[in-house]
Amino acid sequence: MVEAHAVPGPARDRILEAAERVVAEVGAARLTLDVVSQAAGVSKGGLLYHFPSKESLLGALAQRYVQSMEQCIESAKGGISEQDRSRDLKACIVGILGSDPRSKAMGAALLATAANDLTLLEVIRERIAEYHKELAASSADFARAAIVTLAVDGLMMRESLRISPFTDAQRQQVVRELLKIADESYR
Amino acid sequence: MVEAHAVPGPARDRILEAAERVVAEVGAARLTLDVVSQAAGVSKGGLLYHFPSKESLLGALAQRYVQSMEQCIESAKGGISEQDRSRDLKACIVGILGSDPRSKAMGAALLATAANDLTLLEVIRERIAEYHKELAASSADFARAAIVTLAVDGLMMRESLRISPFTDAQRQQVVRELLKIADESYR
DNA sequence: GTTAGGATACCGTCCAGCCGGTGCAGCCCG
DNA sequence: CGGGCTGCACCGGCTGGACGGTATCCTAAC
């Protein structure tokens, strides 16, 4: 059973958050309207008011994934020098892998969308393509920069599925090394 | 609708294969016994003869993931010099990313398991942990080696979800660069 | 300044259909 | 003859979704 967190804030956000929690805790296949509404502390009718169908809930989850990603990256930029040419790439590493709970939720949103309707991933596909276009234009070593983003993705996914093999120390080591490779790809 | 491939071979394998195809084509949420049996060209009773419950099917899918992984790596070792100290790591890159259809199916198996029952991932978690232990023992630069495996995972996952942004040329470039980083992590 | 009326945000119930699973009579091939 | 299926009927539970109701707030006419 997924606990009903009595988080305040607008119901819409609580529902989305609850959906991510459900996926992370019991799997995407058990993402049902009933379970989500209970986990969000909202009646089923209330859920249906905000998301008139399951598909619309999943679509919102996909968009939330994109938004969370952008937000994480944007807020991480603050901690990196503006002179650093690999700033964007480093913000991606720190932003996504730095805030643990958020990255797990993001992976959950991605999983949920993927499991239920592959066509809903289009939003995400577009955003990733755009990001890689920027990367190709700015980096000196595109392949190396791309590998960094792939590794970030891989780690995020493994942690969402709780199959990551790293100790805390190893994880830190990996993040540090990723930052180093980010530097290398802009030299 | 997922086509019924009239592949020969033992029914058990055909069913597993069909399940992977269903997940890849319509998503893990629509992995139902009816759909899988139809896709495998087997009656529902026949499916239940081989896998007495859905859980047992998913468990077999998880084990198949592990097996496929080992098989891909093992067969890729043939193409790499035995003197190469990064042989295992390189085999992981070439083995998994080299055979496109297989890697997509592997991602599908992982997705299906993750979506339906997170506890079934334990087999996979164990295998990954074991692999990383070997990696930590053999490599000179563990973090860098770990990043290579993460990137391989990330690319596999993105391709399974069809959100990979790379052109064929870029993909090749990425694989080549991964091999280079593999070398670096053993110097 | 009070009251009518509409929009917003939600509740609770009901239902048709799908899903996993059972049971079983048969058939086909070695 | 018997193991490995097929084909089919059936079931109970769960799922997505429809629907009618309701409490709260905003607006604006009187």
C-alpha cells in the first residue's frame, strides 16, 4: 500500500507526485486511478476532475519529467562558473544526480509513461533531441559529451529500479569522474 | 496488434520472445496473457502450461535478461585480443550495443519486469553487483569503467524506449569513444 | 448588503468490460 | 498410449470511466 501523504499544495501537483510515488514503490503496472487517488489523498472523482482520463494523467507525467529535468539543470547552473564552457553539461550531471529524491521521481515518471503508452514519450524524445543538438554544437568532443549524458541517464534509471550497485562512496566517485569527462569534452 | 510470428523452435522460447516483442511494441502495461499467447502463436492454455502464472512468466523474462546479457558479452569476447586488459569491459560494449535487435529485446525484458513486479528484479540486481565487483577488482580507474557500463545501459534503455537522439554515424562515434574510455580505465 | 447564479474543485457510487486464472474434452505425433 | 499441446467455456475481481451530487468562492444585480 502506498501511504497517503498529507502534503498541502494544489491537488493537481499532489496527484502527479503521488503517481510517481506509486510507480517507484509498486511498479508502473499497478498505477491505477484508484491507487493514485488514494495515495494523493483525493477521491477518484477528484482525480478525474483534474485528469479526465488515464492517458491525460500519463501525458502530464511525461511533461512533468521534461519540466523537472529542465528545472534541475537550471537550478544547478547557479553553482557553476559562467566562464566554464562545459557549464551546461556539468549542470546536467549535478542537477540530475545531485538531488536524489527528484531523480528517482523523474525515472518513475519516465517508466510510467513508457509502460503505458510509448507514443506519449514523444515530448521527451523531442526534448532530448534538442538538448543533444545544443551539445553537438557547443562541445569539442561530441561523443564524449554524449557519453556523459548517457551515463547520467543510466544511473538515474538504475536508481529508479533500485538495481544500482554502487556504494555512496563509489557513487560520489562516479559523479566526480563524470565532471572530469565533461571537462575533457570541451578542451 | 502484435503479429504472430511463426518462428519455429520450442514453444517456451517463442513465448518469451513474443512477450519481449509485445512490450517493445505496445508497452509493458499491455503485456497480458491473452496478447502474449496470440503473439506467440500459442493458445492461452498452452502458455499457461509453460508458465503457470503471470509472475512465473515475468520471472523467466528477468532471467532471460541476465542470460542474454551474459551470452552477448561472452560471444563478443571472441573479437577482442586476450592480451587486452580491458577485454571484459569492451566485450560488454560491443556485445550489448553491437547486436541491435537483441539489445532492444533485453531492454524490453527489463522494462516488463520492472513495470510489473519490482521484487523480480533481484536476479538482475545481483548479476549487476557481481559484474561491478569484478570491474572494481580489475580496472585501474573504477569510476571511469563504471561510467562506461552506465552509458551502455543508458543507450540500451533509450533505444528500447525509442527516445535515442543519435544518427547512425553519431551512434558509431559514441561506441568508438566508449571503447577508448574503456582503454583509459585500464592504464 | 444580501442574494441569485455560475464557476471551481471535489466526492461517492455505479457499471461494463477486461484480466488472470481454472477446468476440461479432445487431438496429434512420436 | 501419453505428453504436449489446442480450443473453449467460465468466473470473480479489478479497472477505467461516467455521472450526479455538493461545498466553497467569485461576481454582480437589486
